[in-house]
Amino acid sequence: MNDNINNKNFLFFALNASKKLGNEIAKKLNKKLEEFVVTKFADGEVLVKPNCSVRNKEIYVIESTSKPVNDNLIELLIAIDALKRSSAKKINVIMPYFGYARQDCKTKGREPITSKLVANLLTTAGVDRLVTIDIHSPQMVGFFDIPIDDLKSIDEISLWIFNYIKSKYNTSFPKICIVSPDNGGLIRARKIANKFQLLNASVAVIDKRRPSPNISEIEYILGDVKDKICFIVDDMIDTGGTIVNAATAIKEKGALEVSLIATHPVFSDPATARINKLIDENIIKNIVVSNSIELKDNKVKNLKIISLADFIASIIKTSVSEQSISNLYIERAKKFNSLLIEYVNKTKKG
Ligand code: R5P
């Protein structure tokens, strides 16, 4: 890929919710991180203004609409409006975490479809292209009539699993199982398991019911988890109910070891207490999340964080140099495969 992108006419901004990740990405791009000046009025209104001229420039702006969801969303919308009215050439918005993505359909009468509303707001504000990561329901891309790339963190997650296995098992292969804590995550679980075909990874899925928002109940488990090293993979951990119930259930079914992996650490109460209890009771071994959401005051014990900075920086490079994102995925898959083959060959030899 063309690494020499700094002669290109683009600027990279981070808004308040994604400053830390923005900084990491800027370093990888070898680019100055531009900022918005955010002024708060006494009544709570905000004024958001880029700190430099954006005239005729291609813009990348990063902001997760995580907690406080509404404040971060409105800050982003106003920033986009400011960029548009300052004659930016193209506005690319990167939302590592897209808040409101779970309200993507009517489950009962008189409910809104807020993800569609947010899609309309972003488009009306002036976004030209949107980049998201592991958006809750992939069909949501159809809510937009602008280009949207919903990136998958499957490679990052698989690499974490691989490094973990490699560090623990160097004389024999473990029996591994990728578990989806609900039907919605089954495709993701299967894709990850496919990456570990050489190790005969299996898949299990939990039939979860949601009697009301944030309450989850388990009906049954499909797949064999007994005596296996299990990795439960979800798009997000909000209150922790889903993933904690899943971990407890598969441990009861005889899983040898359980790790929890999720892209978005929403971590609303009582997630921290629930996860820490599982750690204290030795039900889970690892808890792994990405840095799509900045954790200001994390109290989850021994939390492992996968950085998305490299991945997002490569996506920006690819797009600035007008190259194909699909090719980037192919290159990453090839790299992963050769690591796995090398490990399998070494371990076979003993
Ligand atoms: C639901 O379908 C999502 O994929 C997550 O499983 C869910 O939003 C997590 O929420 P909680 O942690 O509150 O159970």
C-alpha cells in the first residue's frame, strides 16, 4: 500500500469522545491531529468549530457516539455542519462506535427506528462517507444513501485469540470453540472460527431472549462446548447481562476455559460488577475489548484492550490513496494464515 500519503490534501480531526484513539491514529499516519474548538453556552448549547481552514480539503473526523450518547452525537452533527459550511471538499466520518444502532427496527407497536433517524441526521448534516466498526446490525448500511464502510474487527479479534493460544499451547493444539451469545452474532462467530479451521475450531450459539431492554435470558445452547477453550464474541458489552449469562451457561455445560471478547465496551452499570464477579469466581479467564470507546475510569479487573488504531490508520491510508479496502482485507487474511501455518507446523514438530 502507498504509505506516502502526506502530500495529499487531507486533514484528520478527532472530537471529544475519540481523542485518545485519534491521537494514536494520527501518530500512525504521521499526521497532525487537528481539533475542533468546542464552546459551551450557559444553557448547554454547544458551538463546534474547526481550528484551521478546511477549504477544499478532504476531511476525516473521528467520533464514537458513546456515553454521553446524545452530547457526542450532537457535537458530531454540529462539527459536520461547520465543516460543510467552511467549504470542505469531502467529509469522511469515522464512528468506531455508532450509538443508537440497536434501535434498528420496531419490535413493538409505537416504537421509533432511531438508527434510521441518526442516519438521516448524519446525511442531512453533510457527511459524504461514513466508516463504522462492527455496527450492531450490518443491514443498517441500507439506512444510508451515501457510501458506508462497516469495517469488521474479526482480524483483530482473531489475532488476539491466536496470540493467546500460541502463548499457552506450544506442544499440542487446544480444542477451541467460538461462541456467539445470541443469534445475531452467529455469522461473526462462524467467520472467526473459519479463520481457525486448521485447528478445527467449532462454533456454538446461545439462544437468548430479551423480555425487555437490557434484560437477557438463555433458552438453550446449540453446539458442543464441553472440554473446550471457549471464546464468547459479541459486538458490545452494555450492562454485561448477555455475555455474563452466556459465560455462566457454557461453563456449566463443561467448557474448560471461557474468555469474553467484545468490540465495544459500552460498560453501563452493572457491567463492571458483573464481570468482576465472574473473574473472582474463576468463571472467565480473560475479558478483552477494543478501544472503540474510550474508557475514562475503568474498574474491570485485568481488562485487555485491542487497539483499532492500526486498522483505522490503514483504512484512511487506503482511502486517501484511492485503493481498494477489499485488497487490504485480503492482505491481512494472508498474513494471519501464514502466522497460523507457522504455529501449526512448529507445534506439530513438538
Ligand atoms: C445485542 O443483540 C447485542 O449484540 C449485545 O449482545 C447486547 O447489546 C449487550 O447488551 P447487555 O450487555 O446489556 O446484555
